[in-house]
Amino acid sequence: MVPKNQIKLVTSLQQKKYRTQHGLFVAEGVKLVNELLEGGIEPHGVYVVNEALADQIATNCEVVSPSVLKKMSSLSSPNGVLGVFHMPKKEKLHFEGWAIILDSIRDPGNLGTIIRLCDWFDIKYLICSPDTVDCYNPKVLQATMGSIARVEVQYLDLEDFLKKNEHPVYGAFMDGTNMYGKKLGEQGILVMGNEANGISSEVEKYVTERIGIPQFGEPTTESLNVATATAILLSEIRRN
């Protein structure tokens, strides 16, 4: 039997302020929960609706009724597995190779997809402005498909970080230099801007080179989705 105060705690973690206060977040689904466990994220508690699901999870679970799980879940149709995890402690940021900066990304699906892209292209560090959507937002976590366990996400003052940075900084702009055929080094920072407004003027002044993805044929769309653009740019970075 799950105590009422525990159900209340789990439910409160749907809001960022309580996730920050308790240092906990919620993940749902067999795949996502197992990916986090295998990635070394410490569990606070894992709940399942039957023993068959418990056998699929790589840690001890507590079996609860579907009605209890529904109270704790943020999903309209819970899928039977819910894990509460401790937020990993952030290490001092020091990277080699490539990193990505996100300047005011607001859509949870975009952030989750970009985290998954970082995992795919072996980008270890993702640096976000403080007003970027929380990486522990349930919708973000679902979109990462577990990649959040393998990518270090940090929220920093971007100007302060870039002032101290020694790597070349490439900013993605609609009118940037054609990315195709461009030779990039083995290390650098790729900056992706807000879905509606692009890279802010405060961050733009630290960009050492403006790059872009050319549009082919007659102009038919205003811009690319930021996650799609990130995928194309990372593919080119790795291809080079």
C-alpha cells in the first residue's frame, strides 16, 4: 500500500518547482525506466501494476493497483510502469570535441528530440539557457526515449559561459553560410536558437561564424523545425 503522502509527492513532481525542491523526477514506461536504470540514474522508487511488468524492470518494484498508478501518473492512459528518480549531480563542465547550446528552446518535444540526437551523434554535453524547458519535464523525458541517461544537460547563464569559452562557436541562422561542403574542426560549439525568434542578440555576439542550411527550389516554407535543423547540422559536423 502506497502512503497518501508518497502519492502526493509523486503527483507534485509534475511541476518543475517541486522537482527542483525534492531533487526528484518521474519517468514512465518499461523502456524509459530501464534506460535510466542502466544509465546509472538512482531510483527513489519504481511502481508497477503487476508482477509480469515487475519482471521486466531491472530493479526492485512495488506492485500497486491501476487506480493508484493513475493518481501518480501524468499520462491520460498510464502504461503500467512509473519510476521516481534522483536527479544526477552535475559535474563541472569541461568538454572536448563538440557541445550544443540551446538558447531559449521552449517546446518539450524539441528538447527531448535534441537530447536523443546528442546521444545518437555522441555529443556528451548539452548546455541550455535558464529559460529553456526543463529536461525533466515528463514530455521531454518521453521524447528522449532514455537518452537523457547518457547526455549531460546543464542550465547555465549563456553569456557567462561563452565569455570563458575557447572553442569556436557556430550559430545556426537562416542567412548563415551554406553548411554543405564546409570543413569544420574536431571541436566546437553549435548554438541553436528559439523556435520563433532564433538566437538572441545577447548570445549572437559570441558567435564566431554564422552557418545555415540552404533551401532548395522555390521558397515554400519560412524555416525548419529546430530539432530537424539540429539533426541536419550534427550529421554534417560528424560527416566532416
